[in-house]
Amino acid sequence: MNNILVPIGTSPDSSLTLQYAIDFASHFGAKVFVMDVFSVISTAGSLASVEKKVAESSKAHLKAVIEKVDTKNVDLKIATYNGDIIDGLTEIDKELGIDLIIIAPRSNEIKEELYLGHTSGGIIKKTDIPTLIVPKGTTFSPIKRIMTAFGSGVLKRSKVLNPLIDIQNKFRSEISLLLVKRPGYSEEDLQVNTALMDISTQLTITENGNTYLGVLEHYQNQHPDMLCVFRRKRGFFKKLWEKNTIPKSEFFVPIPVLVLSVKKD
């Protein structure tokens, strides 16, 4: 894991998310790219210097956030982008290769009842980059227990597991698998990918109305430090991933959530 990206918004808690990312990155020797986006629309009468001034203001904002954290000798890079955040993430990923995005569950302008706001939800939905959702104010600690929950054990590309394997190797984490048999499941869904089985110490099979209900049922017994889920066309929170915002009434856990995109499966 070499490159970690942290999108910074206007939330006063942005520095807390960045500090978590720095603490996390320090264990991997990874670089952290601190990103801000802005929007300057060129018009016929606009001055060419407007975008430059806004970009400078954006960089100053990022530097102010960075001043609030302990960098721990982690290599921090500033990245600004004029336009849509998803386009910016895609462009940076193509140029540098981003291994992980670290975000807070929601941005500051979203109502409290939401787990994922429009921006954070859009990042999860519209990019293929692995994303770690870190509850605001979470202090980093070594990740020892990981619950990986899914409704289908089929993975056509085992390399989608790389971020999970990297975390396991670094922190010697124990990975438990939770296979949730949902209404309409197929026998194929019960065939767990061998690479996933190889990295796990326990497989629990449960039957619930959806994967999240399975997580709720077993969360208290396992006390994981992290939850890992897959986002694909069918599977974990299928209906939730169809929209950007996700209410806490539909999903909420007080621990970091690693989202691995397998939508191409």
C-alpha cells in the first residue's frame, strides 16, 4: 500500500480524519495525498487569474488543516482539482495509482441522520478505488479483528482482496467471514472464493433478510475493529449503493468500514 488519498472538505473535523490517515499510513510507509476540490467556471469575461487565486486559496485551506496534525514523518502531498470530485479522484488515480481513499462517513452540510452524505456516498458509488470509512473522531489503533460480511462468496478477481490482505499482513489481523443467506440466494452464492477462505480463521453462515441484518446479529459477539464489505451490482446493500446518501437507519456501525468494489464481477 503506497498511496493513500484523503479528500478534505470544509468540516472542522477534517483534521481528525487526516490524522487517522497519517497514523494508518505510517505503518505502511505510504504517502498521503491531501485533496481539495473547487469549482471555477470559465466565462467569456472571466479573468485567467481567477482559477489561480481560487487554487491558491484551496491550497492554503489544506495547509491550515495539515498544521493541526502530527505528520509523523509521513510524506504528505497536496492535490487540488477544479471540477467534480469524482473526476478529480479518477484523474489522480490514473496518474498516481491510489491504493486507498480514507473518508469520514458524511460531510458537514449533511443532516445527522445520514451515515453517508452526497459527497462521501458518491465516492463509494462512483469509483472503483478501495475506500476506508472512518467514523469522525476515531483514534487509530492496530486492526486486530476484521469481520468480512457478504451475501455471495463469488469473487471473479481475487486481487480485489489486496487492501484487506495488506491490512491483515501488517497488523496480523484475524479475519472472520460472515456469509449471509438472503431471500433468493443461489447455491453459487454459498461457494466462497478460495483466496478469501485462505486468509480467514472462521466462517459463519447465517440467514437474514439482508446482509446488514446479519452484521447486526453477529457484530456484538465478534467485536470487530473493522468491517469489510463488497460493493457490486448485487450483494451487500444492493439498494443502498443505488443512491449516494445512506441513512443511519439503514446502516450504521461505530467502527471503520473497508469497502471493496467488485462491481465489474
